[in-house]
Amino acid sequence: MHFPLFSLALLLLDCMDFGHSLHQRGKRSRRANTGLYPICKGCLLCSKDNGCLSCQQKLFFYLRRQGMRQFGECLHSCPSGYYGLRAPEMNRCARCKIDNCDTCFSKDFCTKCKAGSYLHKGRCFEECPEAFVPLEEHMECVEGCEVGPWSSWGTCIKNEKTCGYKWGLETRRRQIVKKPARDTIPCPTIAESRRCKMEKRHCPGERKQKAKVKGAGRRKKKRARAKERKQFVALQTTESTDL
């Protein structure tokens, strides 16, 4: 009378043992996929030769190359020169398509350049474009001081005179059109001078004035010599009388 109940109890115990065995085998299988090799860390599926084949959620699949060999890894963040690309099937590390880029937001927009390059509008430059200057602190290009075109050369002068000398200086200037983004960024030269030859070696009327001065000097000397001769003659006359 109690035999069917006893059989049912044995059947239930067998089912529980079978399920537990499957569960343990599943654990061993997962450990084999993710724990046997150090390279399998974070993998959902992994092999000894190829490394990770798929990654856990939120991790990025990265295909590392070593010589002729390549193997997959699952990383929290992508290495230099790559950016994280999220996709429904699997997240992966995609290569930056910008030269000298260390970190990028997308394949064609860099956020940090490698050493020696300056960042400007998502690109990397060895030298900043025109009208931009390098900011060494952050290795990026910022707006510099913008100046207008040069004026023509001014008049050749010396000692505020445009004549009377053989050589002088002429100057040209340009205006600051836009101030730099930071006060620490200097503006280029806005004035420069160069040596020039004066068109008129002598100023108008200068020769006549010099001639007058020379004539007056000669007349003064002549009068002085005449006065000396008179004094000498008077002295000779006095000496003769005394004798």
C-alpha cells in the first residue's frame, strides 16, 4: 500500500542528484572558460591559443598583437591609440584613425596627443596652425594675438630731421586686431625699424648758412690778426723811441 509513495520519493531524490551534478559540471565548465589561464580574466568564452573570444558585459574586447601572434583580452578601458566602442553584440576597442593620437573620443576626434604633438580641434600637430600658439602646459593650440597687415615704411629721419645726415631710420607699424585668449601669451612685434639713406644730404639753405658762418669766422680771424699786427708795430715803435 505504501510502495508507490516510496518509489516516488526515490525518483525525486534521483532528480535532485542529477540536477546538482549538472550544476557542478556547469561551474567546472565556466571555470575552465575563465579561470584556467590568466589571459581569460573577464572572458565569457576563452581558449588557450586565442585568449578571449567574447567578454563580460561592460568590458571591451581588445585584440592584442605580439609578433606574429594575436589574442583577445577583456579590458575595463582601452589602451593608448584606441577608444571604447559600445555595441549590442559586444563592446570592443577600436583604433584611433588620427596620427600621433594617444586618446580619442571617436575614430576621427582626438582628445589627447602623444608627446611632442599639440592638440587642435581633435587633431594632432607638430606645430600649431596660423593664428594659434602652443600652450605647453596642456600641449594644445589656443588662439593667439592676431595682428593686422604692416603699414608702408615711414619717412627716413634722424634726430627728428629728414635732412642734414647721410643715414637715418625708417619705421613701419601694424595694429593688434584681436587680443590673445590668455594674458600670458605675447603678441608679435607691432613696430620695426631699419636703416635708410636720406634723400637730401643737406637741408635747404644749410649751405648758405654754413657759408655765412665760415665767412664770419674768417673775418673774425682776419680782424684778430690785424689787431695783433697793430699791437706788434706799436710795441716796436715804443722800443725804438726808448733807445
